[in-house]
Amino acid sequence: MASFIESDSDRKAFIDRFENYLFDCDGVIWHGDQLIPGVKDVLAYLRGRGKRLFFVTNNATKSRESFKSKFDRLGIEADLDEIFGSAYATALYLKRILKFPEHKKVYVIGEKGVEDELASENIRYCGGTDPADNEFLELMDFSSVTTDKEVGAVLCGFDMHINYKKLAKAHRYLIENEDCHFILTNDDSTFPTDGSIFPGSGAISAPLRYAVAGKKTPIVVGKPNQPMLDCILDKHHLDRSKTCMIGDRLDTDILFGINGQLSTLLVLTGVVKKAEIEQADAKIIPEFVIDSLGDFAPLASA
Amino acid sequence: MASFIESDSDRKAFIDRFENYLFDCDGVIWHGDQLIPGVKDVLAYLRGRGKRLFFVTNNATKSRESFKSKFDRLGIEADLDEIFGSAYATALYLKRILKFPEHKKVYVIGEKGVEDELASENIRYCGGTDPADNEFLELMDFSSVTTDKEVGAVLCGFDMHINYKKLAKAHRYLIENEDCHFILTNDDSTFPTDGSIFPGSGAISAPLRYAVAGKKTPIVVGKPNQPMLDCILDKHHLDRSKTCMIGDRLDTDILFGINGQLSTLLVLTGVVKKAEIEQADAKIIPEFVIDSLGDFAPLASA
């Protein structure tokens, strides 16, 4: 059963126990462009106590630089090295884990954030925001869908310019180029914004996953999958037993922590309500629960 | 075990047994724009014998009128009433089986052929080829993805102008409009053309299927699913025991026939090789097999 953090001693024990905190951002630190009350003080307090903080988000449209601008704008201290968006983690994964060869390139279905992070790791890429790949094809005109043997990976993230040309090219590389990797930044089916929910990165990659089913299985970097964590651990050498994942979603954040043998803290400022984790048939159970990350603030002002 | 049609008496017995023949087109009657040798004579012979012929194709981009032009161009007699493309079958399904109400409209992800067939059944539609729905959205600008309570069905076929705006609108109707139907012309993962294979209708609908998984399950009209057959039987009142489905694909055509309690004939002019159906672990077994539909030609010239 999850242990609910309510008293001063609960809060203190929780803070004393860990050296490293991984934070999901939306629903934990902010809602869109609105900071969650108290969170700024809590993060500053943790830094003051010598804790290491990491920001781990599946949002694949932003580079670390863009995330950093958001942290700056909201007045929260965050170092580039502490930010792990799924775009960056995917670039790291290609470079460090897959040892992606320099003479190959990555075909991108995604936004500029993905391209920026590939560039930061000196990985060659094509597709993405290239105007030639952001146009509609006329019905049954496949003449521009050519082969390219230099493509050694197809990387698919969130892309609001998804189109048939990109899908057909990516599909072709996946089936025709030997050992072509198939990598997704994340596979979230939807995401909430503007008071509704919209198809997410997992929906963008769904056509490719369906078309190559049985032939090729993608590697998914983002939460709840472990490549994201492998990248963080590979870069920062954290002790799992001294690390806690803090998030607002059971099926991404908390599962990510559990699968990675980290401790987990669920905050209730996002999509999950308290009743949900108290159900008898609850499958994903966080180690700790708190109403809001801001509820650690009394420690900061003590 | 499948019975291989080789001798004159095999051919004659096969023709004597059935009153109605359902033909898949590509790989059976033609390859792209090339008639398969002998087929023209065979079809004329069957008509001369008073058989009823129907052309049943998953291709969702063409209306019956467009298919008819192709038959005309290739010099094959075919009546509009004998042609069942998945676009037409889907319109029929909405009208006859679902009794789609006149005051509602269908949101289309698909090409002009789908729109034409909806119009032929006096069904209101939106989306599709409307220029307003065929543009790219800027990153995180969802302002044009508005609600529309008149949408009572999302119809998804093959669409080379697939884009995020269409996906986001369709997704919104599916989750926000009560009882909104979710209908696919077909769910083929890929199709062969120009010497390669390309993502098919099932890939185009994959983002929506993934985003609404667990909330809404689509009705798939095309082969091997049965709504396509329901439409044909509803319109022409065929006796299943006197009807044979002829096709080149096991997992669409032959399965369609088997599931519909029709007899089945596999032709080897398409994707399936003889060895495949002779394997001990073959799962979908046609009742009859012939090298080519053109091999019935000796009967025609006898």
C-alpha cells in the first residue's frame, strides 16, 4: 500500500532518505505555463540540502535549451545537464547505447527539438522540418519516395506536420535498409492541453508500427520504458536505491520508477485522484503519495 | 486440403457448381494497369453462362464510377451495380445497416472516392478533401480543432493527405460526441505498388485506433471483415452456398470467403505462392486453387 505523506515527520523522513530526485514536469511542477504553488521553494530547498535534481519529461518537441527557457521564465533554477526530455534522451540513446555510426543518418519524424538534440550529439539527420518532407503527395504519386541507404535509423516523436510522404519514406527505410533501427521518443497515446485531449507521440508512430508489425519492433525511449533511465544513469551514475521518481501519472512516471527499481512518489496535482490508488484492483502502486509537491514547502520555511 | 484445378473436368465442375462469383481485382484480374492474360475471355464466358459477377476490392480511394472507367479502359464489361469498392460498401453500410440519420454528418479521413460514394447515398459529410482540413497546424496551435456536435461518425480510409488537423478533429469527435461511430473502409497494413510496398488504409487509421484504444473499437467494413459481404448480400440476395470468392490473398480474400461461408478460390497470380498453402502449419486454406484466373480460358474457347 502507498504511504501517504501528511505530517512534518513524514516529509522530513522522505527528504532524508534520498539523494536524487527525478521530476516529471507537467502536472508536478507546472500546469502548462502556471507554476504549482510552493514548488519553487521546495526545489530551492532540495538544492540547499545538496540533493541532485533531474527533470524527466516525455515531451519530445522541445530541446533542453527550450525547456531551460521555460524554467528560466518561471524562475526555477535548472541546469541543462539536469534536463532530460525524450528528444534528448533519444539522441543520447543513439549515441551512447546504440553507438550510432557517424557515416549513417537518422530519418526524423518530429519537430525541431528532436533535430536540435541530434545535432548536439553530432548525429546526422534528414526529414524532420526539411520543407521537402513537409508537403502533401498527390494521390498515388509515390515518385518522391526514394530509397536512401545512408538512413540507419528512423526516429519518430511528436510531429504536427506528420504526412504520408514522411510515413512512406520512413516505412521504406525500415523495410529496405538492413539493420535500420526503429526508435520512438515515447509512445503516449494522448496528451491533455487546452481543456481537451489530443493524439500524442504514440499516435504519430502508430502507422509505422502497424505497417511493420511482425517485421520490426520499435525501441521506445520515453517513460515508462527504461532507455530513458539508462541514459540518465549512464550520464550521471546515480545510485538507484537513493533515487526517487516523482510524477503525476501511474502508467508512465510511477511505472517508470518501479521498473527502474527506484522509489516513487505520486503527486495528486495531475491526472490521478486519490481514490484511484486506493482501489482494491489497483495495479501500479506508488511507494509514496502526496497531494502536491508544494506540500513540502513547510520544510523550506521552517 | 485445397483442391488444385488443373484438368478440363476440374474447370468444368468448378463452373457448374456456382451461380455467383466475387472477384478481388488487383492480382486476380489485373496487375496495376495490365490485364492478366486470358481473364477477359473467362469473364465474358461466365457472363455467357448466366453467372452473376461482382468485383470486390478494398481499394478505398475510388468510387464505383472510377472503377467502372478502369474496367471500360481495359475492355472488361462491368456494371456499376456489380462493383463493390470499400468506399461504396462503407457508404452502404452507413445507410443500410447503421441507418445513419439524415441530420448527422460523417467526418471523412479519405480521398474523393469516399466522398463521392457518401454523396451517392445522400449522406452528409465534412473533412475529406476540404482545403480547410488539408493544411498543417503549427506546433501546439490547436485553435482550429473545434467541436462539431453534428458529426455522428468518423470514417477513415486511405488518405495521402493525412495530417494532424484531421487526426485531432476526428479524435475529438470520437471522444466527445456521444455515440459517434468509428468506421474504417479497411485495415490493410500495406499495399504493393511501383515495385515497393507502402503504408495502407490501416496505417492511416492507426493513430486514431491507438488514441481511442479501450474507449472505442472501429467497425472495419473491408475484407476480410464481414460488413462488406453483408452489404453485397443485402443488396443482391445471393445464396452463399452458390457463391465463390476468388482472390490472391489468404488473409483478406480467402479469409473473407471462409468467414462468410462462401466457397473460395485462390489464384497464384498475386502475392501467394503455391508452397505457402501446402505448408503443414498453413492456417487459412482455400477450397480451390488455380494458377491463374486466365486458366479457365480453354473452357471459353472450347
